[in-house]
Amino acid sequence: MMNRWHKHILLGIVAATLWLPVTLKAQAIPVDAQYTQIYDYIDELLTDGIIVHQTAVRPYTRTQIAAMLTEAQQRDSLMDKRQRDNLRFYLNVFALERDTMVDNYVQYTDHRTFNLSLANPQFSYLTRNKMFKMSIEPLLGMDVMANRRGALIKRWWGAELKMDIAHHVSIWGSLRDVSYNGAIGLSSKYYPTANDKMYGARIAQPDYLNNVYGMQYKEASYGGDFSDSRGGLSLYAWFGSISIQRENIRWGDSYHCSNILSGHNPAVPMLSLQLTPCKWFQFDYFHAWLVSNVIDSTRYYMENTTDGTQHREYRPANKFMAANMFTFVPIKYFAFSLGNSIVYAENNPQAAYFIPIAFYKSLDHLLTKGTQEQNQNSQAFATATIRPVDHLKIYGSFYLDEFNSARLKKGNKENNPFSYLVGFDWSGWPVKGLSLKGEFMRSYIACYTHSIDVLTYASNTYNMGHYMGDNAQSIFVEAAYRPIRGMTIRLSYTNDTKYNSYPYLRVARGTGGKINPEEGISSVIAQKPFDKAIFRNDNVALDFAYEVHPNMYLRANLTYNNARGYDNLTQTIGCEDAGEGHTAQYYLTKFYPSYLHGANITGTVGFSFGF
């Protein structure tokens, strides 16, 4: 039995452990990657060599960003005037993380414990002992897009709450109600019926090959309508955090779209762990509950109907994902990350996949190999960044879906399904505020796909990797200029090409249901990749964004795009393009929103409180 002195010693150790990190003033609340201005500024400081931090895992937490801003403050002599103005601006945005009160325009405040501002609507509160902090912000915005087909109006409203308790507990939540209204103003030449107008307003769908965040639309006669509720609870200390949250995660260095985890799919609920015990190492893990959109015929409700019968309401199959990432910074300007993941479908979460540090393919073999059936869907990946000189960043990511060493032998026509991405960022020299970025991505046949629908690398049917999917190529270049604090002008060009589309089919033949290697996936991955284009889109965009006050934006955009499909009537491989094949219009309709078919010049203006 524990005596009184043992109890006092134990309580002392616990107290020391808990109160040691108070001086760090941490807050483990993620900063949504859609808040692009702060991420752009952090990237600029990293590329210029002013601060050092890993960039492979996003979103950053408010703690991490506040720490990077504090580090930059100590080296502000290396900045130009605009960068210093930005630094002062963002130090105020993240004031609560530094245990100080924000300072805004048109405000009611005592400058110590609370601030109610109207210029950028927000309420902030900080107790005198610094043990509780809170902020509440309304979210409101509207974009009006117009081209030869008519106008689309996107509007959203909601609110966001962030709280931190005793420097060890963070609670946050937000709700955005979003709609795309296309029932008014769309030309009857392109949308003759109300139904055409409704679907014409939907610019994000799982098959669409564009970099628009995924969404699950509700039925709406005027176009697209959806809500997005995010939030979480995090317990943290100086060395890391453990959280239950619903957020978008992006793994892999990129500026346009990552090929590992892009965050392109709707956010998913997850248990997550992040450890940063020292400056040169970070560990990330999550176990997520994905949305399969696949019916489980064994699970259903019985619904009573007016005719006295009962109707079966089938439920979706369970789908989960576990993933980890080890990030190392062995020297100041070089970082690399290694990780692996598994998408699996069981009635209940599998305890083995809650082990953070594990090679999930090995666990999968242990759990499923004895059935002599298909395993779950596992992946491996890596990403690296090097800054050889100030102002230059070079990066690359590699995603491996499946590997067989026999495919590396000379004469074997089969390719291992994988994706790679390389890019660079040249910033701040010879012209201050000017940057040039370039990114190239290729993914091979059958990458991100699977023969079992419920095991695909997707949630809500949206691919979780690069939005172009398999057998595809993407080229992105951008020149950006930042003349004053908070203002960014971008000119970008994107070329996206989708080649022959093959589903992942396994063909069983002969006794015992053995797979015949002459058909199915073996014949598909033996096809020449990047051979025949079935869809291509060129996009030239001029963007203007100005953050007037914290999270208060003015935006304008002028875009030329040319989206077209190509006939593919001769495909003979046992896949979706077999037999009579498909026309150019089929691919154009499948892969791109009708509002942007063909050649278009589209203008957009908008504003927002929040992002």
C-alpha cells in the first residue's frame, strides 16, 4: 500500500510534469490550411532562411506558428520592411498564444483581459492568471463567379470557437454553411432545365479533376448546398499532443497539391498523436474513421411505411485508416520524412492499427493472410526538402501503392503503381517580395485504386492523394508578388492531363479461384503509362488577395481555362474503357464541372470574414 510520503512524491512528480510546459504558452489547435496567407508568409520565411521548421506535415498548430513568429522576431534584421510589417500583423493575430491581448480597430477592450472588435469581428478573452483563453469569430463570405455560361454565387456563414484551459487542454469547433447558387443567371443555352442548372453549380464531385476541396452536397434545387463542421479536443504538453478531431490533413511537401495526403477529401474524424521531443525529430500518427459510400448488405434498419410494410434502410460499410510519419531534420536546411498507412474495412476498429509506431503491411499479413483472401490496402511514402542556399527550396514526395521486385527486372512490362512529385520555390531574390514556384507530378496506372471498392484510398469517394488520380500528370508554375503587407498578386499556369483510365480488376480463373496473371490487374499495369490522353485542362489564373484585417479578405480572380476530352473508342483491355469505349464528351462530363467545359474566361470577386 502506498504510504503518505510516496503519495506526496508522486504528486510532486505529476505537478512538475504538468507545470513545466506552462512557460511555453502552448495551444494545440490546428490552423486550417485554407488560411493561405499565414502559410504563405511562413513558407517565405523558411525559404529565405530566416526560420527553420519542417513543412511535410500540415496543418500547423497555433502553437507552432506562434513559435515560428517568435523565432522570426529574433531575426527581424534579415527582413525587409514588408516582412516586418507582416510579422507585427501576425504576432497580433496570434497574441493569445503568447498570453497577450489582441489589438484591433473599432474595439471595446481593457487591453488585458478582453477585446470586442468590429473592424474584424471577434471576441477575445484572457484571464489575468493566463490560465484560460478564448476567442469567438463569425464566419461570413461571398464569391461571385461569372463567365459566358452565367453567374454562380458561393456564400457561406458560420462561427468559430477556440478555447485553451490551463495550458494543457485545447477545445475548438467551427461550422460553415456553404451554398453554390446556380439557378439564377445561368444561360438557358447551356442549362435548359432547372435540373441542369442545379448540377451545373456543383464544381466539386469525386470524379472531378480539379483542386477544389471535396464536399458532400445536400439536395438543393438551386445548386449545391453543404455544411462543414470541424473541431476537436486536445491534451498537450511541451513534447506533443493527443487529440480527437475532425480536420483536413496534408502530408507531403507541395504548394499546389500533395500526392501523399492532399486534404482534398472532406475532413474526417480521427484520433491523432503528435510528438516533438526535440528540434530534429517529429512523429505524427492518426487513426481515422473514413466514409466508404459503399453499402453493407448485412447492416440495415427496418423502416415502417404507410402501406403497412417495412423497408430496409441499408447502412454504409465501415472504413478506417491508420497512418504514421517520422520526420527528421539531421542538419539545419535538410529534412526528410518516412511513413506508411493502411486503409482497412472491418466491422470494428482493429486494435493492432492503434499502435502508432508500426509497419502496417506486416500487421495486415498477420491478421488476414491465413484466410488466403485479399489483404487490406497498405501504402508507403516519403518526402524530403532541402534548402541549399538562401531563397531556394527544392522538395519531392514519393508515394508507393504496391511493390513487387520482379517488376524491376529487365523485360518485365509491369510497373509498380506509384506516384512522385518534385518542385522548387525561389523567393525574395533578386526582387524582394517576388517568388517563383514550379511543381511536377506523375502517378502511374493503378496508383490510389483497389479491386475492392471499400478499400480504395478515398473517403466520401474523394481520392485522398493527388486530385488527378492514377495514370495522370500535373504541371504547375506560379509567379507571386507581395508589394505590401497582406497583399498577394499571383499569376499561375496549370496543365493537368489524364490518360487511359483502368479500374483495378482481379480476375479469378481455374480451380481454387486462383488469379490468372494474363488478365486483370497484371495486364493493366503492363500497359504503357501516359500513352493516350482522355482529358486535359489548361488553366491560366491571375489572383489578387488582400488581408485587410486579421482573417478579413478581399479577393479577385481572372481565369482562362480550356477543358476538353478525347475520344477513346479502341481500348481492348478488360476495364471500363473496353468494348465500344467512350467519347470525348463522356470524359469531359465525367472529369470536369459543366460550368467550366471548353474554353472560358471566368471572373471572380469576393470578400470574407474568416477564410
